Amino acid sequence: MMRARLRTAALSAALLAVLAGLIGVAAPAHAAGDVWVDDDWVGQPNGTPVATPAGTKTIGTDAFATLTAALATAPTTVHLAAGHYPEQLDITQSTTIVGDGAGTTFIDRGPSPLAAVGTTMPYVTVRNAATVAISGVTVQGSGSISDPSPPPYAVGVLIIGGADLTMTDSVVTGMMNHPLSGAQGGLGILVGSPPETGSLTLLDSVVSRYQKVGVLVRPNSSAHIERTEIIGQGWVCEIAMNGIQIQGPTTVIDSIIRDNRYEKVGGPGCGGDMSSISVGISVSSPTGPVTIRGNTISGSEAGVYERQTASNPIVIEDNDVSGLLGDPKAILGSYGLYLGVDIPGPGVVATGNRVTSSDYGITVSGPQTITSNLVQGNDVGISLVDAPALLAANAILGNTTGVEGAFANPGANWYGCNAGPGDTGCDTITGGYSEPDWLVFTMALGGCTVAEGEDLAVTAAITQTASGAPTSTHFVPALPITPISGTGVTPVVPTTTLVGGTATLQFVGSVVGPGSLSATAQNQVVASPGAATGCGAGGVTVTMAQLPPTGGSTGLQALVLALLLGAGGTALVLLALRGRAARRG
């Protein structure tokens, strides 16, 4: 009997446990793992009920006045209300912190002096292999910062110990001495501190007003930076600063990096050599692949300064880089892309970039690959310290000097006219540089006679060299093409653009009889009549169309543009010459 009672009690206890588990599963999502933090609750004793957007919570249980107290409970998610939180945070467990918004929610400087973590004094530390997400907050330096630097030096966010941080819709600002000094410290975000490593994903955020570096990625650490603004101090004479400094595998995509400046004519304390310039993105012997794509980089002595190359690939593509050409404060000049300075290697590919307004558009030291860039309006477009691995399909236009360097280049580039580099209408070359076979502008017609209302195929292109060799791998970047009207034909679209090396020309045949077609790419005109289009002195002839079946007349028909993509990635464009059908008596 006693054993039966014990079995019954055990079954009852098990049933209660199962029911308790079921009740736990059905509990509201915010009841377990979520906590709320509001600086308005400072001074409230534990056990006090407080109102939150998710209902009533209890101070000391799931509601707190400080982030430090909330993080001590190892929460799944911290809901951070608008306010100021002057704390030095040490995040050692995986969690998510959701702020009310970067414009209203501030993690301010904590105790003074800040506690040192290695050689740094961070406002926020993420470590211990934690996976952490932070959104909608501003980490800001405020007041007088007198921490010695270096070391230890102030850091807004430090990621070490194998931790992984995703930071979204946030701001890190003011990591600097007040006033700004020449101390070589003060970082917005530091990823890794050897031998410790970390990983960062930074999205839709801003890093600004740093003393030395906006984001620094140490060797063997990694970062992905996208749709983010990295904003320096503008011109200063106290310290050379870098927007992003890369030493580990990193991608920087669709971001804005601007206003990192240092030099000044006659300015005391300013640098006088290449080691003392400010850089938008600095790449230094990375321990993994680096991609810099689709960014806007401006207002720096060097846009991208790749100081060494290793076996890891470095891809710099589709960026818009503008320098400081003509700025009297930039005494050493400015550099759009400065590639392969210390250890030449084959790892750098620069393609599809637009480089303008620099004293030196692209500087190449080592066998780098430079293709399909628009290098325009610089003092020196491309400066070759060493022979590149490949220099081809670049549009080198409107520079004081197109290319300088004592090399013969087997590649083919476009210099703004068909005569070739150094000739009238084309960019100049100096220093013994030569290019035996360059790209030329052509226009090919599908026929020399067209009836009213019929289509005539026309291809305008920069896809072959002066010797007639076709290009098949690399194509010039997007360039404007200007159609010009001639006898018997009228342009429908006044301007168009080369895409994949080819362009569309649209005309309408307005007068039956001899006609002409003409297009301009930079300083080069190609036309029909003319041997270049294959129709010789006869040019284009518009003939009378056949009568419509009804015998009626047709008006001027609409032009139809068809873009046919070929397997090689080039385009064939249809030029419709349509006229009025004549009515026969």
C-alpha cells in the first residue's frame, strides 16, 4: 500500500512538471529573457512596479535603471529607453540591445578614469566569444577626456576574445581628446587586439569625430561594413587620421568615407612626408581577402592607400574617389588610389572605379591589375612606379598628364581620341611610357541603304584597338556618346551612354535621299559618309517605301529601340530610320 501511494505521488509530481513545462512554453515572449532599462528609474527600490511598452515590469527582476544591472541577469534582449547611460559596459554573454534610436539613446562616458582593457580604455567591450547585436544607440565621448594615449587610449567599442558584434542604425562619436591633440590614440571601433580577435558587422551607422581611426580591424580579426558613414574631423593640423584601417579580412560596401585631412602649407605640427597623410581607407598587409566596393571616398590626402600586398586578394571596385587637386592645404598633393607601396605583389585588382580631382589618380607600384576605371580630371591620371600586371580598358580623359612611367604597355586603353595617347585630342603621356595599340571609337552600320519605315542596325563602340583587334574581356566604363544630326536624318535621343563598350544611337529618316549619321565620344567623331562606317562616300541613303496594302498614307512612325545582349556581354543596338510613306498617284 505504501509503495502504491509513493508511485501515485511520483506520477502526480511528473504530471505537474509536464504541466509546468506546457505553461512555460505558452508564456508571453517578453516574460522570459527580456528586460527593460530606463534612466528615469534611477533610485527606485527593487520590487517597484514600473510601466513599459510591454506592460508592467518590476525593478530588480525585469526592469533596471542601468545597463550594467540589466546585463548582470544574462538577458536575451535588453530594451533600452531613450536617455543617457554613463556606464562602462563589459558584455561577456550573448545578448541583443535595442535602443530607442541613435538620436535619443546615449551610452556616455562612464567612470573617470575608465578601467583599462589591455592597452585600451573602452566605453563598450564585447568579449568572451559572445554574439551580440546592438541597434538604435549612440556611443559618445563627452566632456574633457584626459586619458593618456597611447597606451591606454579611449575606444568607443572594443571587440575581443572571439566575440561577434552586429551594430545597426547606431552612432559612435567623440572618441578623442578635448581639445584634439597629437596623441596617437582615440578609436571609434577596434576589432581585435592581438593576440585576441573579434568580428564586426556594421550596418547603416555613423562613426565620426575620432582622434586617430574610425574603424580599425586588427590582423586575423574581420569586419563587414555596409551603408555606413565614416566621417573625420576635416582638415586639422594636430594629427593624421584614417577613416578605416584594415589589417584583417574586411569588406567595405556602399559606404561614405570622408574628411580625413592633415596637411597645411606652413602649418606647425603638420606632416611633410607620405607617412604623415590622412587616408580614407588604409589597407596594410591584411591576413585575409579585402573587398572595397561601391563606396564614395572624398576629402582625404589618399582615398585608398594600400600600403602592402600579401597573398590575399584585394579588390577595389566601383568606388567614386575624389581628391584635393588645387587645395593649397594639401602640400603633398592627393592620391585617389595608391596601390602596392611596400611589398609589390599580384593581389590587387582595381576595376570600375571613378577617380577624379586628385594630384595622382591611380599610383601603381608592383604588378597590380588596373582595368575599366574612369580616370578623369586629375593632374596625373595614372602614375606607374612599376609595370602593372594589366593596364587595360581604362578611360583616361582630361588629365594634365594621362599616364607617366617608363614602360611599354601591351594593354589597350581609351584616351579620348582615335589618334592615340600623346596625340592631339588625346591625353598626354610622359616618362617614356608607350602604348603600341590603344582603343578607338567606331560606328558600324548594318547597311548603307534603308527604305522608309524600315530599321537600320547601328553599333557605336569602343571595343577594338587601332589595329583592329577586338576586346573580349575588359570594357571601358560608362561614357557619354553624343549623336549629331546630319542631312536627311534627325536624332531622336540627343545623348546616350556606352554600356559594356557599346552604345545606342537613334535617328529618324526625315528626307528621302542621301543621309548622314554622326556620333562623338569625347574628342572623337565618327560619321557616315566616311570610310570608318563601311559606307564610304555614299553614306546612308533613305529610299521610298512600298505602298501600304490599303493604298493609304502612314504618318511618321514611332522609333523602337531594341538592345540585344550577346553571349560576349556586348550590345547590338538598332537604329530605326523611319520616314513618311509616299503615296503614288
